[in-house]
Amino acid sequence: MKTVVGAVLAAVLSVPLAFAQAPLAAQPASGTWNDLPDRFQIDTGYFNLKAETLLRYNGPRGGSGEVSLEQDLGVDDQVDTFWVDGTWRVGRRHQLKLAFTRFNRDRNAYTLQREFTWGGETYNAGLSADTSNRNSIVGGYYRFAIFRSDRFEVGPTIGIGYLNLEARIKATGTVSGPAGEPESRTRDNSASVGSVTGALGGYAEAWPARRFVLRGDFLYIKVEPGDSEAEVTDWRVAADYYLLKNAGLGVQYKFNRYSYDRGILVRELGGEVTFKGFQVYLSFRF
């Protein structure tokens, strides 16, 4: 993961050099009209979101080939999630942004209510299942302000990201054999997938008051290498209020949908993860 993050950041750092027409030293940081620094900004929060997860692994699309973590495996749809965003204003119209989001979920001893295929094996109804799920998204972005004044700016965003998804389902119990006799059965399959993607979107920022700011972001990520497809839709609307010159509080609504699939017969881990909800976070400016 450290290697991937480094690669993402290195790639994004090279973008503004191609766009900037003057050295960084000659591009002053602005935002001083409200006495708040705007060279660096860090937003971080730990929040609870609602998730919807539908996965496929070495099975057909639809029906028994799709597994819902919430409906089929009893995983709680309320997710505790950590995230952090860092923004560096390298010039009046140029910004670099690095974002990281992660959430993990587990559920033990859940009795399966239906039969499904996972990892090429059949998980029978009545088995007791333990499930674990790990998700992380790293994104590096370059923002260019097409229009910028003291109180408002808007422009496009380009960048790259890394998406990682891991899942394990272990089930044990007794089922009826071919002749109706009891038969002990154990199923234990896990898989993970990672994908580097591109991103294209836009952002806007407005200051109705000296210490109050409204923000909006929209990002769409999609690649189709070979017979696979990876896609992310990520948007948020936020409001920050700075109690101090360097620190404030923020609230936002965030929506993220991530999907990854390979062909009709999904021999690798794929599916769709959606999480959304309100967040409260700390915002620091330097």
C-alpha cells in the first residue's frame, strides 16, 4: 500500500509542472482576505456510514452467483470509517489533493438462509458463516481553478487512484448428503482485488462569510482493461466553519460507489460497494 500511495502522489505531483507557466516561488498563496492560511489544509474524520455490498467470486452473474454481505451474511450495514484528505495549494490556481478512505467489517456465526456460489464452491443454507471485508481507496488529484476570486473558485479535477477490496467467507456445519445422511461440510474462500484507475471531475468553493465556507466535489473513475471494468462515483457537499485561524469544524454528506467486474463468469473478486451518509470532521489550515 505504501508503494501504491507513493506512486499515486508522485504521478500527481508531475501534473501541475506541465500546466504552470511560472515557478512555484512566483505564485503566491492567496486567501489572505479572511486572514486564514490556505497553503495547506488537512481534513480528517471518523464516522458512521450506511453500506450496501454485493460481491461475486468465481460464479455466474445474478442469482446464486451474487452475495450480499448485508442480506445474505448478516453484516451490519452501518460502517465505522476513517478518512483523511490533504490539500496543497502550490499556486493561485493550482492545487494538489491526496485522499484516503478505509472501512472494515466482520460478522461471525451467522446462519445462512440461502444457497450461493463463492470461490467456485457451494455454500449451503444452514451453514454457520464467518465473514470479513476490507476496503480502501487512495486518490491523488490535481485541481485547476478556471475562475478564482477571494470568495469563490471553480474548476476541473484530474488524477489517479488505487482501489482495493478484500473478502473472506468461512462456513461450517452439517448438510444432507446424496442419500439423505448427515454430512459435515466446511467452506473457506477468500479473495482480493486492486486496481489503478484514472479520475475526472470538478470542484467548487464559496465563502459566504469570512470564516464560513461551502464546498462541493464530484469525481468519476472508470477503466476497462481487457474484459474487466473498474468504476467509482464519489461526490460530496460540505460546510466548514473555522473557530480559530488554523482549525475548524466541518459537516458533509458523502456518496461513494465502487464496482469491479471481470466478464460474464466472474473468476476474480468483483461486485459493487456503496456507502453514503453524513460526517463530522476537523479541518486544519496552515
